[in-house]
Amino acid sequence: MANSQKKSILRTIISLSEKIEGCKMEKSFFLSEKEDLGRLANYLDVDEISALFFAVIFINQNQHGSAVNMTDIADYLSFPHLHMLEYSANFTLLKRKNLIVQKDSEGAFSRSSRDAGFEIPESVADCILEGAPIIHFQDNDDSLEKTFESFFNLFKMMKHSADDDKCEFYRKISNLERKSEGNEIVKNIRKEFPADMESRAILYLLSAQCLTGKCVIEADDEFENLITEIMPAFVKYSRCKKIDDEQDILFEKNLIKRELEDIKDGLGMPYYIQNLKLTANGIRILFGNEAENYLAEIVEKNDFEKTYDALREFGRAYERKMNIIRKRSKLRDMERRFSNLPFFSDLNKTKINFYDRFILYDIAADFSTGNDSCLTATIEDIYGKNDDYFKALRSFLDEKHELVTEGFVVVDKNEIPEKSTVTLSQKSIELLYGENADLYMKRGVSGKNIIAPEDLKEKSLFYSEKVQKQIDTLEESLCQENLVAMQKRLESKGLSKGIAVLLYGAPGTGKTETVYQLARKTNRKIYHVDIADSKSMWFGESEKIIKRIFTDYRQLCKTAERHGENTPILLFNEADALISKRRDVGSGNTSQTENAIQNILLEEMEKLDGLVFATTNLCNNMDKAFERRFLFKVEYEKPDLEIRKKIWKSKLNVLSDEDLEVIAKRFDFSGGEIDNIVRKCEITEIIKGVLPSREEIVELCENERLEKEQDRIMGFCVN
């Protein structure tokens, strides 16, 4: 019988060895080798995939006489290395059944799967070679899990027990401890807390959860978390409160931690539960030699991950329907618990009162999930629908609330208050995300508003000698090295560091394109402001938009500095409406709003540290207060004959010198107008296959302007 089994199992592996190599884990392989894989799986008491990996290890170990790591297995199967991680559970199963062990190059048990190889124990290999059944797959590990499964079942029953059953519960705990005296984990827990049965019971519960792979009963409306579900059944209320506040000795010894777990309900909708788990330190202390088998899945979270979890927990408690007084007390306890995290500790140092901090935490919780907060609902959750609610709502809508005036949040108002939203400002985003805050910049300073230097196409521009000299000076000044030196010198003299440039003059003369080309040559991003966006139908919104433009620009400068980029340019294109002469305040609300916008703009330009360009066609209408704000002022005139000829030549080099002379003399076009003619010529060539003739180009020029020469003749003409 033994000889028959020997042939069956050993020959099965040998038979598989001829087909496993390079199988790529394809479904067709499992179908074709189902009989042999099934036979080996039944013998090992594992699934077919685990049996396949066992066979690969057995084959390689016998061929090369060394341990086999994940990379070796992936190469043998011609399978992507990264995809092997999907099968970690299969290797864990083989290890738990003692079918394989994991050791490093020196033969010691390894802490990491990256530097360790798998080996088949000699006793298991002998059983295969001798054709004997393997009778010790589940020795210590199995007894370990069974012991703690007994603990776990005891806790589940205790949840539904009456208070007077506590003595019986602890008697059963003591009985389980006596039965498991040889169990290393039980010994270590008793060693840590020899006279504290409550602490031992808590650690048995969490160890059982870790060892059996079972989760505690999920939270619902009645039970908020593990503490309120099971522990009150066997732990005093005062002790539960300490654990809830993370002030218990188990936290002090770094044995347990609080953790949020993402769950899906029966309909597949995501939510999360709060849970307690052993820390990595707790597992090492309590599990001893067994610890490494359970530490691979333990990943310690960084401060942001902890903050993210804390905000979700805070948001859930904040929005929960419960007594307002009780809720506020609970939120204060939670804030104290999170006070070691930078985001919470930084806000605690501000003058913002705790009610407003709670509002800010809830807004941050919504923001972290990609959502703005409903203003009315957010206020109602902390105040209810009382006088304080309406007082707070009014102060938010009037932008007089401390969270708004101190720059922590931004309100997006609607004529219907219930449709108004509130979200984090750049200041709060920086507190929350730190050096990654630039990833969460609002739409006003992202997308189409930002022009990268590499997206700007090179373009030839022709200036008069006077303008060319000024542009050359500008380009030299904007070289980053020169700019930094220049700003340091200005600052040392107590002068403003900001560089403001006004480009003014006739339309179509290349003002905007000059900014683009300067940005391209000096490798700078452009924050392009659409003036139309600063006009809002909601009274007071325009002022806020202008303020936000400069706030966003400063954030863009910080991001550029952090990433080693050159200072970006803030461009107000066609800024006539912003820098025009201020109106008489008696003209109405519109005049007051426009004057307020100009006051903000003047103030922001005065304290600007970066680079701002403004272009305008109507310099004669510019308010005098803006003149001294611009360090450089460049006037663009319509191009003279020689410049016009150069522009025509650069755009339509097929024209003869004679044609150039005729067209340039006859039409005193700007560069923008010449561009229009060139575009029409290109369209004509696409349609007809040939460029238009000189006569046709002249005709296009004659039709370029709406105002014709004869239209300018007024009165009667006497011959």
C-alpha cells in the first residue's frame, strides 16, 4: 500500500514537473492537469494553487539543493513577479500547515519575505519519498489557533450575557489559561499582567482576533465600536472610558491601537468601523517566536494616514444625530485624543474656539473625501436649529465668521442659503497636506488658468528700437539668478521685492505675446487671469475673487519654490477695467464695488513678492494710483513701415520685396491684424490648393477693418 502511494505522490510531482515550468498560471494548465493537481492537493490537504506552489518548491529544492524565494517561483512559472503577491495567502496556508518553512540565507527564520526562501521540511519530504501520509501538518499552529478560537467564542457569548455572569466569565478565562499553560502567547500575557485579569482578557480578545483572522462584530447604529460592543460585558465602565480616550495602560505600553477599517454593507456600499487591534510592538511582546508570522501584514501608519482616519472618525461623530450637549462633550474628548497629530495640535494653538474648530474638522473630513460641505447642514450639526444656528449662518454668509476672516475656509454663497457650500482655504489645505498641498489647489489656480513654459510656442516678435531695448532689459531682469539678486538688494534697502510690469498701447501690437515669450525664455509658468471672471452678479463676490487670485498666486509661488522652479508670472490680460480711473462713489453700488476691487488690487500689488504683468489698450484712462505700482512701463505703438515689412516677410515669405513694399505702405496694420490676413491666406491655400495672389491679398486687407477709408469722410465733397 505504501509503495503504491509512494509511486502515486512522487510520480505525480515528477509528472507535474514536466508541465509546470513556464505554465504562466494559465487557466488551461489547471484544466489539463486537474487530475494530478487534485491528487496532490488532496494529499497535502490544500487547494490546487497551493499544491502547485508546493510542487515548484519541491522540484527546485531537489534540483538545486537550496531554498526557493518568490522570484525563483515566478521565474520558473514565467509569471509576473508582482502578481505573485496575490497568492500570499497560499504561502501562508502552506506555512501554517508546516508544509514549508521560510528561512534566510544563513538558515535562520526570516522577518521578511523579500530576503527569504521557502524550504520543505525534511520530515515532509521524507513522507513524500516514502509514500507515507503526512500526519503533522497542523501541530503547534493548529493548537494555537484552537486555543484562541475558544477565547474568541467565549467573548462572543459574553456580549449577550448579563452583568452577574462576569464572575463565571472570568472563571472560564482562568480555566482556559490553565489548559494552555504551555502556550507561549498565554504565558507572555500572564507575564505582562499577572494580577490584572481585565487587561489579560482584553489582550486575549485581540490576540484571538489576530490569530483566527476573524473580525469583531461590525458596528451599527446600536454599537459604535469594539469597546461598546463586547468589552463593557467584562470590563468596568471607567476602564472602557480610559480605553476610548486612549489613556489606558495598554496604550501607554504600546500594546494596542485604534484603527478604522473600510467595510462594505450587504448592498456593496462602503462605510467604516472603528476597531481595536494589537500594535506591532504588542504582537512582538505577546507572540514571541510566533510574532514574525503575523507581522508581515502590520503596516504602521504615518501622521497623515492617522489624521485622515481621525477626520473620518470625527466627521462621523459630528454628523451623528444625537443630543447636542452629549455630542459636544464627545467631540472635545475626541479632539484631546487626536491632539498629538500635527493638524489638530496646530489648530489648537490658534485663537479659534472649540465649536469653530469642530466645524473646521468636519469641513476637512468632507474635503479629504473630495467634497465641499453644505453650509447649513454643517452649522446645524453643532448648534441645532436655534438662535446660535442663525447667528452663525448669517456670519458665514456675511463673511464675518472667524473661520472666514482668519482665512481657514471659503464660502461659496447662493441666494438660497441651503445651497451655499463651504470648503477649506489654501491656508487650511497647507495645514492638512503640508508639502503636498499643491495637489489640492482650487480650480482658480489650476487647469486652463496655468500655462506651462513648455506649452508656449516660439514666436518671432518685431519691435521698434525703443521697445526692443526695454524688452531686452526685462528679459535680462527676469533671468532667475538676476531676479533673486535684484529682490535681495531691494529687500535690503527696505524696498518692495515685487516686480510689476505694465505693457500698454494699441491693440494687436504683441503685448500679450511678449509676456508669453518672456515666460518661455525664462522658464516660468503663467497664472493667466481672465478679467471677466472677476465680475460677479453677487454683490461683494468680485472683491473676494480678486483676493483669492493673489492668495492662489502666492500658493503657486510657494509650490514653485518647493519644486525648484522659477517664480511664476501673474498676468492680468486686458486689465483696462481693473486699473481704470475710479468712479465717484455716488454713482451707485457698481461704482463702489469697482473702487473696492481697485483698492484691493493696489494693496496686493504693494506687498507683492512675485512677478505681475498687466496689459491694457487704454493707458490714458488708467488711475494715477497704479502708475507708481508698476516698476516697468512699456508703451507699444503701431509698427512703422519697416517693422510692418518685417512682420509680413516673417508671416508670408512667398511675397516679393515689391509686394511687401506695396502692401506694407498701403495698410498700416498692427501685428494682430497681419496675423488675421495670414490666417485667411492659409485657409485659402487649404481650400484652393494655392496661396492667394497679391491682388487677392490686397482685397483681404481692404476687408479686414470694419471702418473703411471712405467711412471716415464726413460732410459733402465738392469736386
